[in-house]
Amino acid sequence: MNPSISKVLISHLEGVIAFVIAAAILIFANATRMPKGLASFLLMRITLAHVVLGILLLAAWQPCFRGFENAIKNRDPILLVFGQVIRGATIVSTLLAAILYTARVHTPAWPVLLCFWLASLMLVGSRVLFSRWVNGAPWRHHSQVLIVGTGPMARYAWREIRTFHHRSTKVVGFVDIAGPVDTYPEIVANYLGNVEDLEKLLLKTVVDTVVIALPAKSCYGAIETAVAVSERVGVDVVLNRVFQTAGGPHRLLDPYADDSNVAPYLLKRFWDVTFAVLAIVVLSSMFLIIGLLIKLTSPGPVFFSQERYGYRRRRFKMYKFRTMVAGAETMLPALESSNELQGPIFKMRHDPRVTPLGRFLRRTSLDELPQLWNVVMGTMSLVGPRPMSVRDVSLFSDSYLMRRFRVKPGITGLWQVSGRSSLSFDQWIDMDFRYIDNWSLKLDFSILLRTIPAVLKGSGAM
């Protein structure tokens, strides 16, 4: 959807939501003052002051949002979401107070407070969902393409992308059977190597789609190799003949362009955001208690953030409650020899860096609660493979492991409900692939239900 149209749509929708919420709160707060029922209340005389305030509510909505956005600009994403809660609550409560005052209504405190926070949740949900979904689904991103070939067919594909999709698609480079000859200087400058090097390139380079731009008759073997390698790594493949006859690369370069594929992911996203926002509000007091205990028991920040690999190997900051001493990451090289798991993952049952409180938080999985913010921001899901650190992924030696980044990482998953750290790395990866290959909303709900007893038992936690 066109970004300018999206912004107008979101602006009007938020204004309507604000108006409906204010009216609903007014009705709810006066429910006990309606001896003749709702019908009598709806017959209440509407004054010019009511109309003016309603217009002001719609007109002031976007300027208020922009004011809050400027105040928290260039800050941590957690502050951005927290700012959305504050601004939504402030705007609704202020305008509601004005409407109630002009209506000469004195309402009890508890329904106003209840609706105050309910309105905040609705506002945050509408803002997050529509800004991310209408302007671009949360799993969509700047697509990175690698073109196999440097000849006329590759030049065609490159021109199409550069001309029509330069804002959404980037060509990271070219590979071919031999070096580029008699072609554009830009292609020569971005030549990455031979087709035989494709697997190594896909292991170290973020690529979403491989475009095969080689003549089929004379290069069948190279095409077959490129397709096999791409499928092994979990990268989408577009054949040049389809590329040319489909009216350009736009839909072909988008793995979720098919509407039949979008709906389940939208439902998953809706469930993720709804559950995460409600959980954050319900558990807010627990967040505060855990934060205070961390501060009182060990020096350092309350939250720990670390770069992890997410959907299609895009990096993001994952948040946790701090369970280790300050500067724990600098101590890791000295502990590498004590790693208790085979493979690139570091796990140590009696890690000296973990604080006494941290051990309790890990055993009960309470340290994972701040990842609800990641879910709201769209970098994680409630269910999915665990996000891996940059250190762990840098130690991957097999390209097929990259296939685990085909879906969003999650707070919980098959690994968490099947033994966690008591499982080997190979078993962990096998479960990730089983989840990816058999994903459904039913499977997500099943894993969520199995997570509760797994957390209570604390099985496999380190």
C-alpha cells in the first residue's frame, strides 16, 4: 500500500478509535446513573460544547502523537512502546475529562481508572498493529537478492530491480560459472565468486532470494547446483524465465506475496500482540518487583540486551532480565573450555557468572518476560525457534542450519517444552526444523499450553 495513503488511513482510524473509546467510557461511567436504561441516556441533549470537543478530539490526535514521538525520538525501542502507552493514556484521559466536565457528570473514580487503562491498551494495539501491518507487515523487510549469472539475462534482472524496486530490494552481488566478461561495470564491481562458492556465500551473507539468470541449455548443471544449495539453506529461488514472464520481480521476490499465505501469519501476529500487551499490563507489578530485586542483590542494569539473529538473519536486540554479573560477556572466552554442549551453543550448568537471584529467574523462566516487548515490536513471536546470538551463528559450519531463520524466533518453542538444555544441539535443531516444516496455529497453541507445566517443573533449565 502507498505509504502516504497508509498514513492518512491510520490517522483517521486512530481518531475514530479515540472518539469511540471516549464515548464508551462516558456511557460506562454513568451506567449506575441510568434509572431508565441506556435508551434514556442516548436521548441526552447534545450541546455545542460536546460537538466542539469531539472535533478537537479528532483534530488533536495526530499532533499529540507527533509530540510524544519527538520526545522519545532516537531512543531505545522499549521506550518507544512505553511512550505509546503513556501518550495514549494521557490523550484519552485528558479529552475524556474535558467531555465529562462539559457534560456536568461526576463519575466514580474506579470506572474511569479502569477504562483509562483499557483505552490505553486499545490505543497501543491499534497503533502498533496498523502502523506495522498497513505500512508493511512485521515480517517484511528490505529484500536482499543474489543473482546467479552475469550475462544478458542477469543484466535484465538487475535493471528490473534497480528501476522498479530499488526502494524495497537490494542486489547484494552476482555469482557465475566464470568471471564476468563484457558486462556492466556495476556487475563487475559486485561479482562475489563462482557458483561453486554459493554455499559459503549464503552461509555468511544475508540473502532472501536467489535469482537464477543463466541459460538453461548450456548451464543446466550450474542451475541445478544453485537451486539445490539455495533450497538446502532455506533461501527462495526465482528462475529467470518465470522472472521475465511474470511482469517483473515484485511478487516473485516476496515470499508472502500469495494472499493464501498471508492470512495465517496475520492471525499469528494478531494473537502475538494481543497476548503480549495484556501480559505486560497484568504482569507489570511483577516486572517492578523483579527489577527491584535485581537492583538490590547485584550491581548493574535491570535489563540485559544482546544482539540476536531473527527472521531471515536480520539482527535485533533481545531483552531479558539480567541474571549474570555485570560484564559477564567479557568473561565468556575464559569459560569456553567448560562448555557442556556439543556444537556452537554455550551452556554451563554451574556458570559462575550467574547470580543467586539469576539462577531462580532462569529456573522459572521469569528472566524471559521482557521479551514480550520484542513480541510487541515485531522482532519475535510467542512461539518459534529460540533466537541465537551473533557468537553462536558465527560458529555455524553447515549452511543447512540457516534454514532455522525461515520463521520468526519465539519466546517458547518445541525445544523449551521438550527438555531444553538437557537436549543436544542436533536434537535442538531437529525440533526447530520440525516446527518450521509443520507450522500451524494449532501447533502454536499446543506449544503454549505445554509451556506452562514445563516452566513449573523447570526441566532442563540452566
